[in-house]
Amino acid sequence: MHQDARFTGVAARAPRSVCTQTLTAAVVSVVALGTGTLVSAQTVSHQLIASGLVKPMQTESVPGESTRMCVVEQRGTIKLLKNGVLQTTPYLDIDALVPDQTYGGLFGMTFHPNYQQNGKFYVHHTTGTTSAITVWIAEYTRGSNPDVVDATTRRVILKLATPSAQGYHLGGSLAFGADGLLYIPLGDGGYTGDPGGPPRSQSTVGATALWGKVLRVDVDGDDFPSDAERNYRVPADNPFVGVAGEDEIFVRGLRNPFRASFDRTTGLLWIGDVGGTLREEVDTLNPLADAGANYGWNCAEGTACTTNANCTCGTALKAPVYDYTHSIGLSITGGAVYHGCSMPAFDGHYFFADYQNNKFFSATVTATNGLTTVVDRTTQFAGGTSTITSICAAADGELYITNHTAGTVRRLIQTPAPPDLNGNGIADACECTGDLIPNRIVDGADLGSMLSAWGPTSAGNPADIDANGVVNGSDLGLLLANWGRCGS
């Protein structure tokens, strides 16, 4: 998190004078940044999904399901949205373990790729006070009640004590890649002006070298059976395995990658890295090509190159795909690439925000995975831009936004809405055969609906897919032929 801005409302420091050199980076056309001027007839807005939350940090869809979504609260609880209704009883409650503090708390979660079989999910949280914060990556397991998880199922994956007396840059996201491995973005563990932060971000050897990195581990193995606080296997193809460097490190040179998400179409990890006194940046990580990459903090901040002893600017550093100065915003919240169906005008667009300046942006992802045509959509998104802590893709590809101060979850929508010729409230592009409970996923809920209608039926019953007056095996075959996400 941004040391001076995120979660406090305190104005950031005045930028210091630097920058005589810039890194090579893709040129981005910025459209009306700070004005909200439109580039097409399509605009965006938002729909309120839930309110009354306490400092929401992230949403996460329950895998393989269409009716449940988790909402992470900073205080140490995960709430459950079930059939659109916020449940009173938390999905997970570790409030007693997690201190309610400005720069600590429960930051993020992700489900295991095989959650439907093993019931496992993972959280990123802190314990301790600001002067002695510890970051934990922990696993929990679903029990007989799928709506409430027993906190005693906890298994520690990784424990890291912050190396600074003011541990503010801690990351917060967790994500599984297409390779089935867990990616853990971590900040440099320090604060703005911390002289030890940049060296930690660049270092690959030593007790504090895991900070300022993206770590990559396999939670289905254990290379440290005698260590109760290290329960993972190191992938053999991590870049520092067998050479000098900590084996868990996948890439380095980050300041505070607070929010990151995988594009499920390309497999790239999109990272919003919170800047220092100069610039905020968007980075990409390709698991197939970027092992060992150096993102440059702090000899580089965004595309600005500074002069220091930590590293050298040049082609050896991986440049951001986009950055912006502190005249525009002060604390980026990384977002997600849109691949839903209800906003066809924005397919393949990356949405991100600025927490401190309450701004909301979109950008077009290019064929080479750069960003172009960045548009400030703050005016369009009026009422929904306050203190955005996450922009997350649900199972159906639609994007959900958490507002920290307001305690709300909102869904991103397109205006004007796409065609809905049958008037059922679902965009035509989002409907598919077998999706009896319209949510763009054909799954167990739809199967249950069909089985409950089995046999002769009246005209117009959606379970009678072939419209022959009876719900039977032919309808079941049509449903099963479309199993999964519509259009996948």
C-alpha cells in the first residue's frame, strides 16, 4: 500500500526533482486524462451489488459456481454474497488474529485451482503493529458447510517478518497461474524514503531478499517438512534455483504491487505497482518469458530513471506498459482485463483506478499486450470511484469493484446497455443454451433446475430446451453439451 496515501486520506509528498533519462517503453496515447472526455459512444457506469461492508478489499468468485462470491474485509473477515444477498455469518472469520490497522489486515484471497475437489483457498494477511508487522500466506479448507469455513483448518504456507520499522509496502494479491502455481506479489517491506527498501527490492540473496518480488511456489508440495511456517515446494524452473539467489523469487524490482490479476485469455499477470514520489505504473509478467525479470525499483520509477547505486537503467530492466505522473494520481490500484459478455464494447480493455485521487481508467490492450488509448472515466463512474481497493473479474468475466471507505461492492456496466431482445434482463450476448439460471455459466445450478422440472411441462419452461413439451434426456444432452462458461 502507498505509505502516505492509501487508507489514510493524507496528501502525498511533493515530488522531488529527478529524471534526466527515460526507459524504453511502449508509447501510449492518453485520451483526456483527468477530463473524462469520451472516445466513443459507449461509456461505463456501475450497479450497486452490496453495501454495509467494513473496509472491503477484494471480491473473489467461488470456483465452479454461479451463486456465491466472497468479499474480503480488511478487519479479518471474508463475507459471502449468496444469490446476490450479503450473508450475516462470515465465510471466514479471523478477526481475532488480524489487527485492524491502517497498513495491515486481511488484504486478499484466492481459491486453489482444484477447489471443487479439495476445498482449499489462500489468504494474505498481517499480524502485529506497524513497527513489527508479519505477513502471512495461509491456507484454509472448506468443511461440510460450504458457506462457513472453520478457521482451525489453517495451515501456514509462508511467514515473513517485515524488515523495516514501518512496514507499509506489503503487496496484497494472490493468484494462481495457468501453470497451477501460486504467485505472491510482495512490496519492498518498507516505507516512502526507507533507504533499505530499494536494495531489498533488487537483492536476490539473504534473509530480506523476498521483499520487492513476485514469488512463485507450489502449494501442493513441501520442500520444508520440518518447518511449520514454510509449507510449499519450489518449482524446479524458478530462475534462481541452482544459482545464487533465493529459490522462491520469480521476478524482482517492485515497490508495492498491491493489486495484480491474471488475464485468463493470455495468461499474463497484470500488476499495478504503487509508486514513490514520481509515478504510478502498470506492469505485465509473462510466466513463460519473464522469469528473472527486473522491474527496476528504484533506479527506475515507472519510465523515469533515477541515479543511485541499486541498479542501472537500460534494456536489462523490464519497462512498464503504462505509467502516469503524480499530477494525475498518487496511488494506483491495479485492475483486470475485461473478457465478459455484457460490455462488448470493452472486451479486451484493462480497467484500473487511483485510490488516493479517486479516479477510474480504461485502456485498450494491444496485440502485443501493451496499453493504448488510456481514458479517464472518472466522470462516467461518478459515485463509484471513492477509494477503490480492487477491480476483480468474476467467474463470468464481469468486473466487480470494492470501495474501501463506502463499504460497497459495485459491478461495472456499459451504457447504453447491449441488446436484450427477449427482455429478460440478460444481454443477448450473455445467454447460451442450458444457462437456465442466467449468469453465463452452465453448471450444477442449471442441472438442478432442469432435474427439478423433469417430465411433462408447460410451454415456455426454459428447462424444455428443445420445446417439445417434456423435460427429458434430449434436453439434458443439450445442457451438458454447453457445460462451463458460455463462449469458452
